[in-house]
Amino acid sequence: MNNLLILPVVIPLVMGLLMVLFRKNITLQKIVSAASITATGAVAVLLMIQNDQDGIQTLQIGGWQAPFGITYAADMFSSLLLTTTSIVALSCLLFAFKTIGEERESYYFYPVFLFLITGVNGSFLTGDLFHLFVCFEVMLISSYVLLSLGGTRKQLRESVKYVLINLISSFLFLVGVAYIYAVVGTLNLADLSVKVAEAGQGGMLTAISLVFLIVFSLKAGLLLFFWLPGSYSAPPTAIAAVFAGLLTKVGMYAIFRLFTLVFYHEPQITHLLIGVLGAVTMVLGAIGSVAYGDIKKILTYNVIIGVGFIMAGLASMSIAGMTGSVFYLIHDMIIKALIFLIGGTIISLTGTSKLEDMSGLIRTHPYLGWMFFTAALALAGIPPLSGFLGKVFITQGTFEAEYYWLGGIGLLTSLLVLYSIMKIFMNAFWGETYLSEEMEKGSTKGIMVPIALLTGLAVLLGVGAEGISSYVNLAAEGLMNPELYIKAVFGE
């Protein structure tokens, strides 16, 4: 039993509630929110170390032994995502300090931001299916507020669409929970794994698994992504970046957890379908990314491509594919937040998101330009940056599973990713300089630190991949061996 497990949820939740009482003290809210995220990240690192030394860490809430109480469990996969979440959240928070504006700050931006992180961290740690639903709702309600905060016409229009889609997915989530409890009589994930294995994943359980796949596909933007481009382009840059870096990843995490721990007995149905969904998602996302000449649209469609590519590793159900997915998921959380922060900065400087109306920023903002260039190469998987190893292992995994079509689509869309992102670089930074620094609509003052931090990590995760490779391998092995999770939860 490890009491550290509750801290990534309790710290942001309690600090967020306390900050509500100090609405007018914005300076205090900034300090507390940054300290809370930093403390949560420190706990996540400690959990990674414990996972490496002692295996999966568990906590039975209230002392009720599994499967009767709510279980928190942190394997290496969860701990890696918790750590990455803290890095992304802190970077977006630092960016928000200078850009979010006094009006949003006075209407509880920082407490709601912490509530969002509470839901994300809880989703990564919970070992109970209904509690996963609760954590999703905490995250989603917070995202509703952040999406609509400011009240612009576009925000309110996209908020309505976003809320409706998530209400449907939440309803289907409850339907899936009700059906699986009726069939096997438990909601504890480890116990579900045992009961489904004992019962055999017949037609009824496979149908239930597909309900959950639909639910989490809606939340992750896997094929059912029609809501995502508008919703992620409407809010301010700091909010859009944290959405791109974290929200779809929680949906992907849930798919990984359920389809490696519970519903892994009929891969010729479930995992092949995940592969098909991933392939179609990559293709449609790539078409969208190259078709538009608007920075916001290009970046949001690249979020969609990443979702499909990560799912390809899960579809392969091989150790290479799973290793690649874990590597690439960590990379994707960091790099998507980074390109959204830089993209938002470009829009702030030029006053437009249309590529045809900007040019030559490299002369006035060389550091910003070359960091975007680095991010573009990392996103496309160019060695030795962070996306390279993940792409290699995922492609290897799909080939080992004889899903050559899936690996081929992944490689093809990588070229289109590079083209779409370099289109931004060539239009925004290259060419004749139209704007002098005095004519610019915004400023980079105070926002380069979080951008530089994420850029440095993108380089470090590629060049220094050996530093985390053992942790990623442990995460992949844990996903491929569900009995390790089961034994940890039941204390065997």
C-alpha cells in the first residue's frame, strides 16, 4: 500500500478548492497553482522510481480490499503519463501567466485549471471503471469551463458542440458500465480482467468492449473527431495547448488500459478494428492538415493524426508496437503542447491565423522560428528527435503483426505531417518581413521559457532516449502482461 498514490489527485483538488476563496488575489493563485503542479510532478517521479524498484504500486481507498473498494494503481505506464502531464501542465500554466488575461484570471481560471489536472491524474491512477467515469467527468466539466471562459461567439458555439458530444459519450459510458456489471458483477479493472478471462470473451462481452471503444474513441478523437478541430481552435493558446497535450491522451490511455487488461482475448476483432480506426484517422487527419492554410486548423488536424498513429502500436499487440506507442505518447503530449504554444504566439504576433497573411518572422524572432523548426522535425519523427524512436517501434510492431498496410499508412502520413508543419514554417518565418517589432500585434516577452523548456525536452527525449528507455520498456511489458497488474491489485 502506497499513500503517495492519492497525492496527484489530492494536491490539485485541495489547492484548487482553496484558491476559490482567494478569487481577487491573482498573484497568490499563480504561485499556488505552479507549486501544486510542481509538487504533483515530484510525486509522479517518485512513483516512477518505486515502479522501477518495487513494481506496481497500489492503494485501497478506505482500507476496503479489492474488488470491494476503489483501488488506485500506478504501474510504469501510469507514472510516465503522470510525470509528462505535470511537465505539460506547468509549461502551459507559465505561458498562461502572461497571456490568459485579467478577466479570465478573475473568473477562476487557475482553480479550474487545477481541477482539470485532478481529473486527468485520477484517470491515470484509478483501478475502478466507475471511478474512471467520475474522473472523466471532473476533467470534462473543467474543460467546459475553460473552453467557454471569455465568452466569445466562437467559444460559445464550439462549447455547445463540445458539451453535446461529451454528454453522448458519457451516456454511452454509463451504458457500458451497466452492461458489464450485469454480466460479470464487478467494476474493479483487475477483477474484470479475471472475470472476463474466466467467462471467455464471447459475443456479449465483445459487444460491450465495442461500446467502450466508441466511448473512448469519441473522447480521444479516434475517427470520431468531427468536434475536435473547432473545439481546440476556439480557446486561448494556453488552454488549447493543454487540451491538445492532455485531453485526447486520457481517452487513448483508457483504450490502452481496457484493451490490454480486460478485452484482449479477441484481438482479431477488437484490435483489428482499432487498427482500422487508427488508419482511417491518420488518413483523414493528414488530408485535413495539408488542405488548410490556417495555423489553427493545421495544428488540430495534426493532433488527430497522432491519435491514429499511437493506436497502430496497440493494434499490433506486440512488445515492439507497445513500446513504440508508449514512447510516442510521451513525445506527443509534449510536442503537441509545444506546437500549439508556438502557433498561438505566431498568431498573437501577426494578428492572423492565415498563412497567406504572414511572412518573415525569422528575422525578428529567430529563436521562436528555430524552435518551431525543431518541433516540426520532432513531430514528423526525424532523427535524432523525440518522435523518431516511437515511429520506428510502432512501424516494427505493425510489420511483426503483418499489418503492413497499417505501418505503410503511418509512414506515408508522417511525410504529410512534415509537409503540413513545414508549410507553417516556410510561410510564417521565411520570406520577406512585413512586420517590424513595433508593428506586431503581440509580444514574446515572458513566454519563451515554457516554449524553450518543451523544445529542450523534445531534443532530450530523442538524443537521450536511453535515459528513459528502461522505464518505457517496463511500461510496455506491464501492458503486455496483465497478470502483473492483477497480482499487484490483489496483493498476491
